[in-house]
Amino acid sequence: MQTTTAKNHNDFFNDRVIGHPAGLFVLFFTEMWERFSYYGMRALLVLFLTSSVMGANPGWGWPRETALAIYGSYTSLAYLTPILGGYVADKIIGYRSAVIVGALLMTLGHLSMALEFSPIFMYLGLALLVVGNGFFKPNMTSILSHMYKKHPEKKDGAYTIFYMGVNSGAFLGMLLCGYIGESPNWGWSYGFGLAGIFMLVGMLQFYFTRNIFGDIGTKPEKGEVIDENESPEEATRNPFSKFDITIISIISVVGLLWTINDPLSKITSVNFFDFNVGGLSGSNFAILAALVLFIFVLIKRISQYTPILRDKMVAVIILAFITIFFWASFEQAGGSMTIFAKDYTARILEGNEKLMFNVANTLITVVPLIIISFVLFKLFTKTFSRFALGNIILAFGFVIIWGLVIYMLKEQYSDVKAEVPATWFGVLNSLFIISLAPIVSKLWESKYSPFATIKNGIGMILLGIGFAALAYGSSAIPPGAKVASVSMIWLILAYLFHTLGELFISPVGLSYVSKLVPGRMIAIMFGIWYLAIAIGNKIAGKMGGMIDEITAQYSMKTFFLIFTLIPFGLGLFIMLLTPLMKKLMHGVK
């Protein structure tokens, strides 16, 4: 039991940095380094796997379909393991230990991927990253939530600052890991290794400043009473029966095997579903059977609740259904859109174009880094005397970052021609989020904030507009072409509209889950929500992997039109459901 370091919730506000507890910014920087490593590695994965085995920076020369199968399975599993990691932290080891365990596993995962001369190390690295992410991701926000338990009026601002840390890390990770990994002077191993170095920095910084959180996140307390804002009738327990648990276990095992089997059967001769049932392949039969069982359990469970709670849960499921298709399209960013940037986009700039790019790239890199460095300085003034080692480690990380940024900009200015890295376009999503999130947030707080289905519908249509820009830009590419030189403006427009769509859908979804279901069911419904995102990510990999087949048979324009028409149709559909959804939500706005 802690005595000298423990604080109650009100004490956190004694040491403020920009109006918030210093502990918030420890979380900010820890999350920033984790997102740096995650998005830095993600930006390189498909490019490395599909790059030619010959050349100045050789990759593995895999078919695009196989590389995107790996990508889809990895991103899908990364959204499922937090359900288990959150449970372990809640019941056994506590949030802080879970964060440290997760960060350590992810550090080892990135460093394993840096040994890219053997497939074994890559598979081991991806497995460690998936498990580590499960321990890390849910428990950072749990610590933040507990810090503000007695200050709910400050929570929105705290999450906004935390979200800025997420996007700052994603921005810097894709920019620097992408540049180092794609550079012939360095190579893929150094890009993957850089992600591991900063994950290690994040882990050590958190470990040596963990006592700033007092007793939050230590071993979980037993017998904690949770306030439940629901009527006695709604609070009637509906425990999972042995039958329910058996069916859910079967679904989980089949789903996990199917997710792993997709890339495994393409890379090796191993196939868990090497059979046919009534004309269906074993793989398709297995996943359809799991889907039918899942729908059965869902209907069985929902039918046992009171009518009002049942309606609200149906509303969540409808929103989750739309979310599947949003992420199936949006996550093309790390797959087919990365391939489009690498092989089909004109990225060689000369003369005035090169100068304009260099100036713009300098501004969008240096200005945010100066702001983050200022926040770091403010944190030092409040915490250095108590947590000197953690602060020194954090400062060391920033010295490396500044060194890499200066090196990158110097190289870009000295070259006669500028070749924009294919990974550079990925940083636009984070840049646009940082720029546009405050504006969208103001809209949600105003009287003009639309209903949930209108937000979802507009978000899907904006997503479709982004793909429409790519479809139009690629209309001159002949069927089956492996390379082209399309203007980069179309990718920039796509990322702009995709980010706007994300701001209308992604942050809003979890908010509605928390509003619609009682506290005791939050974990279950969040699990369903993350399951929807995981399914969307896996579909993204499957659909992205069809890029060669569709472009050979039809055209690149047709490929992107698929991702235009589906979001457009679903956007209109969900908006038409507004009257029904208002009834199902029973006054929740």
C-alpha cells in the first residue's frame, strides 16, 4: 500500500501544466511515443513486403494480395487484444503494470522486425506487437479517466490534449520512420528499428515517472461499487449462461483461426480450412458459420433485456455496422493507398515545385515540434525535481527527434531533385486532424450539432468523396498497369476528405456507446464496437488485396469507385434511418 506517493484525485491539480495535471502530459508523451512506433511501422510494412528484392533498398518482393493479407490480419488483431488486455488489467495486474508490460512487448516486437532478413523475426515481431498493444492501448485511457474522476468538467479538454499526443506521435512516426525506411542510405531495418527505439523511450519514461499517478492504476480494488444510472428494472442482471459462453468461445476460436489463416495459407502450404462445403470454400464456410452464430447469440442476449435497454443496444449495433464499412474503406490508407502513392503517383519534384514542397514540409514538421518541445519544457519545470531520470530519458528522445528532423530537411534541401517518400502522404491524416479537430469539436458543442445518424451519414459521404478524387485522378491509368505518374493532388484531397469523414464518425461512436448503455455493460458493448473495427480492418486488407485483380480486369478507376459508391450508399441509408434511430435512442442526443 502506497502512503508517501499516494494522492487523492483532487491533489493532481496542484501541479499544473497548461491548466492540467502534470500526469496528463506524462500520458501524453508515453502515448505519443507508442503511436510514433505503431504508425511508423505500419507505414513501412506493406511497402517493405512488396518492394522488389533487387535495387538499392530491396524488400521481399511479395505479391500485393499477400502483403495486404498480413496487413489486414495485423491491424484487425490489434483491435481485438485490447478487450483481453483491459480485462487482465481490471481484474489482476492493474493499469500501470499493464502499460509497462505492453510497452516492453511492443519494444521487443519492433526490434524483432528490424531483423528483417528472416520471416520468422517478422512474424514474431507482429505477434508481440499485437499482444503488447492489447495490454497498452485500453489502460492508458483508463488511467486518464481515473485522474479526472472528480473533475468531469475538465475531461473533454484532457482527452483533446491526449488526442493531440496520439496524432503528434502518428505524424512524427510516419514522417521519420518512413523517410529512414524508404531511404537507400538507410533501409527498412533502420526504419523498423527506429520505431522500437522510441517505444523503448516511451516505456522507460513512463516507468520512471509512474508514481506521479499516486495510487491510480496499481493493483485493482476488490468489491468496488459502481454507480449505475439505470432503473431497478433495467439493472436486473442478465448473466452469460454456459451455453452463451460455449458459443462465444467457438466464435472466437473460428474467427481467430480465420484471421490468421488468410495470410498463412498464402505464404505457406498450411491451410486450416482446406475443405469445401456445398460449393463454399472451407474459409468462407467457417466465417459465415461464425457470423450466423454471432448474430444468434446477439439476438438471444438482446431479447432478454427490457424494451428500452433493448432498443438502445440495437441502436449501438446499427452504428457499429456502419463503422465496419467505414474502417474497411478508411484503412486503405495503409494498404492500397500506400501502393498507389508508391507506384502510381508522380513523386519526383524539381525547380519551384521542389522548393514549395521543401518549405511546406519544413513548416509542417518544425512548427508542431516546437510546440511539443514547449510542452516538454513546461513539464520539466513541474516534475524534474521529483522525476529527474524519467525527464532525462524523455529529453534524450527529443534530442534524437530534432537530430533526425534536421538531418532529413538538410538532405531534402541539398538534393537537386526531391523524391517525396510514399509514406509522406500518410502524415496528412494526422496533420489534418490536428488542424481540423478543434473546428469540428466546436460544431458538436453548438446548437447546430446534428443527430448521430446525420453525423455518420455525412462522414461516410465525405469518405466517398475522397475516393472519388482518387477515381477521377486515376481515370487515365490503363487496365493492368503496374506503374503510372498521377498528380499527388488527388492523394492529398483524398486524405483531406477521409480525415473529415473520420472526425464525423470515429470520435463520436464511442461517445454514443457510453451514453446508450448502462455502466455495467460498457465493457461488453465496447467489445462489440472494437470487434466491428477489427472486422473492418480485416475487410480492408481483403479488399485492398484485390487491387491487382480488379485493375487488370477493369481499371484503377473501377477499384476506387467501389470505395466511392459503397460509402455514399451507406451514408444515405443511415441518414434515412434517423426517425427510427431517434425512437431507439429514447432521447439520447
